[in-house]
Amino acid sequence: MATVKLLTDEEADAIPEVKAVFDDIRATRGSDFINNVWRALANDPKGLKRTWEHLKSVMAVPGALDPKTREMIYIAVSAANSCSYCVHSHTAAARAKGMSEEEHGELMQIIALASMTNGLVTALQVPVDPEFEVD
């Protein structure tokens, strides 16, 4: 259960700042769907706008990484941070952007491998090789 109210469309439409962000989310994504993260954040219109603008500036602009790769990175970080909601939403987004089941399977194996080796290196306190340092 959420710790804040999830604003309905009617409640959001009654707050001009929230309505503007929801309208931008719909336009940017080409969908009428507003997910629960935005509905929860709408309790703080300034925070909602700030979070949406930041997300949009990283995830919804052209760049060196294609949109599917960005979503797959988001899945990996979300798994590392134990954010079930984000794993689900960004897996759906990655699939919508063309991630295949084979790619998803490989991603899961990479996430599991990195988690294991990160744990080993952290527990062993292995020093960084000088060759990996940036001068």
C-alpha cells in the first residue's frame, strides 16, 4: 500500500501544475496511461515537475544510448536497488522498445553475475588496479 494518496485524473486535473505535467507525460510517451509513480508524486506538484523534467531529460532525448539500452540499464540499477516497481515498469518499457526474451534472459544473467562478483570483491576489499585509474 502506498504511503501517500494516488491522485486520480479528476484530482490531478484540479491542480494546474499537476495537470500540466500529466499532459506532458501523455504527450511525451504517446499514451494516456499515467502510472502510479506519477500519481504518488503528484502530492508534491513541484517535486513531480522536477522529477519528470529530470527523467525526461535523460530518458526521452536522443543520445549515444538507444532507448531500449537505457531501459535495460534502468532495469539493472533497479534490481540492484531492490525497486520492484521500477523493475516491472522499466521491463515493460524495454519490451515495448523491442527487448526480446533472449535479451531479457541475458540481462538477468549479467545482473546476477555482477551482484555475485560485486559481493565477492566488496567482501575481499580488493584494491583497484592502477591500470584502471584515470589519470
